[in-house]
Amino acid sequence: MRLLNVATMLNLETSFDEEKNVPRMTKVLKEFYGPGLAKKEYAILSHCWGMEEEGEQEVLFEDMKQLLVVSDEERKEIRGRTGYKKIIDTCRRTRKDGLEWVWIDTCCINKESSSELSEAITSMYKWYANAKLCYAYLHDTLGDSWTKQIESTATPKWFSRGWTLQELIAPKVVHFLDRKWERIGDKAELAWALSEVTPIPEKVLKEELQKVSSSVNDQHPSVAQIFSWAAGRTTTREEDRAYSLLGLLGVHMPMLYGEGKNAFRRLQLEIIRTSNDQSIFAWGWTRMFGWSSSILADDPSCFRDYQRVTAMKPEQFTAHLRMPAQELSKSTQKQL
């Protein structure tokens, strides 16, 4: 995992502003593995990538790598990007919260390397889960108006993106920030509002998904339910509709960009191979995709209306079987 050193980045920015010379060997990014990574406390950013057609541009790994060796004119162009300001603001927020390291997907992953990109996608859920603090940056909102459904006229774009689903669920602590980087609240405080904006139950938002899933007394989220959370979300690449769900489902499979909607079918096949959760077949017709030509769904949107399908543990199923027929019928209706 490649992390960005907050102090080094902010010191560089000060030197650039004051037009001071900076040693070219200064390293802003550093890689950590195994025990070294496990000891690191870091913040992590969750955000929407800027749209170039709207004049927004991110700073990528290669840009950050070349920041100290390019000409003054090229450096000025990089520092003028909206993505650069996002990096600096993230560092300032991280320093304020007392952390030395931060992970930002735009500049901490070398997307020119297919192997590194594949490793990052496979590890991303774990990276977010292990973060000391996650910042959910809502670039298109001011204050907490989006939490008031009656007053709010628009939902932040962040809630419509595919990758931000795992970035909301995986971290223990998520701080929501508005476009001025002012704190709106954390995931636990805003669980009620988040559950209204998304179809995710409050219990999942307040506790770790693994804890909810391992609880003996509670119904843990089923595959169909998790797919329903992603039903209304979009990704730039069609394959990412499936790849962005790997961590949530605990599934590992190779990334094959170019395979289109077959990625989601491969995901379902892998789930069937490793799980006995039959809710994966609880899907139906959709206006966009109609009926699938397969027993498998074409897209997570096929599960849009199956948010209440829960999985039962064997002991729960056994308990139901011991009930009188009348009570069993009532309980089964509630489950459905």
C-alpha cells in the first residue's frame, strides 16, 4: 500500500508558495507492506473523481512522481488542478486530526500498472476497513441540507457512485465533509439520514458488516440485499459494477476489463461456488434490462426491490421448524 506523507506534502506546498528550492530527492509517497503497514495509522479519502468535461482534473500517481522534476510552468499547471487542491485539503484535514499518513486513490495507485491496479481493487475493502479515519468528501453540497429529505432538493453525487458503497460500509469511522471541508457528522451520528438516502439498514451503518453477519440473533445481510444496495449506483466502467462489490461479498476473482456485463455474471458464479446463500436467485425483471437470458442477473439493478431479503443461519432455520405451523407462517412472512 502506498501512503502519502502529510507533513512532507504540506511542507512542499509551503516551499512552492514561497518559491524556495526543494531537494529533488524528497519523497512524498512511500510503500508499506505486511507488519509495517499493520502498524501504520492512516486516514483515507472517499470522493468522486472530477469530470474533465466540467473543467476538473485529478492529479495522478505519475503527476505526483514528477512534481519536483518538471518545469515551473508544468508544476504550476499541476498545482492549479482541482484534484491538487483536494489533495492539499485532505492533508490539512488529516494533520488537524493528528495523523501522519493518508491514502488517496488518485495519486497513490499507479494505474498504468495492471498488476498494481488489480492488487489495489482486491485490497481496497481491507484498506478502507483498516483506516483510522475515512473522509467522505461531498464536493457538491454545503452543510447538512442533504440530511433533511423534506428540505433537500438534491442528493450528493457521492451517494450514486458504485465504489463509494464499500467506502461507506468498510471503515469503522467515516467523517462526512462538505465542499468547504467542514464536518457534517460521522457515520454513526448520521446513520438515520444515511439509511434514508441509501437502502442500507442503520444497524449495518452503526456496526461493522462482519459483526452484523456473525451475530447469532440477527439476520445478516444476504447477497440479494447487498446487491440491492448497489442497484441505483453507477460506475464509469461497466465491469466495476461487479468489481466494486468484491470486498463487500468477500469474493476474489481476476479483473478482466473489456468483458462488460459478464463480470457481474462471473461474480455471481463465484458466490454460488463459495456460498450457499440462495438469495442470489431472488431477482426479477427491470425496466432497463428486462428479463435476463440466464438464470443469473445481468446487473445489480435487477435486485432493486429485494432490500428485505435476509439470510437465515442454520440455527435460526431450525428454530423456525420447531415453531407451531401458525407461528412459523407469520414469521416466514416477516422474513419475506
